[in-house]
Amino acid sequence: MEKPIILLSTSLGAEKNYKKAFEKHGFWPCAKYLPCDIGFDALVLCGGGDIDPSFYGEANCGSYPADIDRDRAELSLFEKYFSQRKPIFGICRGCQLVNVALGGKLIQHLPTYSAHTQVCGADSVHTVENAKDSFLYSLYGAKMTVNSAHHQACSVLGQGLRVTQRHSDGTIEAVAADNILAFQWHPERMTCGFSHPRYTDPYMVFETFKNMIN
């Protein structure tokens, strides 16, 4: 089986962990910046800063300054891959962008922010609960332990998305749809030397994405 060739849409200089993790799990990742193209088997929307609230019809009430050029480029890129029914994988900001692209909204600053943010520069570690009808439940059972480094999350879901995982405080931690997997946490930082003894091994998450491509 040939390795899928995937596009990592990320900011300049932030691609290293993503490339290393996807290479380890059997992909050929290509990191590109603005502008990007669609000549790949699948799209990975990587982490980064906040999306400008104007893209989901709200005033700024807690978002950090946005990179408008990246927002526009990735929303356009999502639309191209989505319209061609190519698989899309969202990570942190990428999960939020998937939601916004499909008409959803975001919590601009979590009221339980302290449970989700980094501590002394290191990701938080917490347990999440998998929805019983989700692929995550079939792979991992009722719960997983993941990392966390964010202050925003999905609120109103975009069209066609379903919640596959939540934190105990109700925060949406993962969503999915046909050809879409998206996670608020960072699977690329749960492997390749960044793992924590408490983390659930994300191997099957990468394998599920690979099987969507082939």
C-alpha cells in the first residue's frame, strides 16, 4: 500500500512535530504555507492562533489577535478539499476551523480555561469521554487521556458535524463527519518523544485517518 501524501497547512516554522508524527504513522506529509494547493490525498489543518470571530458572525469578546490571511486561506482550502470529498483532519485550531467552515461558532474564551491550558509551558493532561456511538468509543472505550493547550472550543456545531468526545466540563474535544476527523487536542504531541505516561496511544486515530484515504 502506498503511503498517502498529505498537505499540512500550518504556520511557518511550526511544522516539525506534525511532520514527524505523520511520517511515523505511515504518511508522506508536505508542509506548505500560504498559498496552498489541493494536489494531495488529504488535508491536515494544524494548530495555531485564534480564528477571527467575524468569520462566524461575532464581535471579539475574548479571542486573541487573528491572522486574517491564514484564516481566509484555510477556509478556502477546506472548501476545496471538502467539495472534492477528500479526507480532512483537524488539530486544535484546525478543529475550530472545520467547525467555522461548516457554519458553526466558537466559545471565544472557555470559562473552565484553567483545565485546558498549558502549565509552565507544558500541555495539560486530562481525561475525555467518548460518545457511545462514535468511532473513538469503538477503538478506545468510554474514556481516553489526552493533552490540552487551548482556550477556545466549538460551541454551535457546523452542519453535518457530530460530537464524538467531551471533557467532563462539557467542552467539545472531538467532532467528526463523513471524511472529517477533528480533535481539540494534539495527537502529534502524544507521540514521537512527546508522549506522557498517562496519554492514550493515538496510533488508532492516525490509522483511522489513513483508512479514510485508501
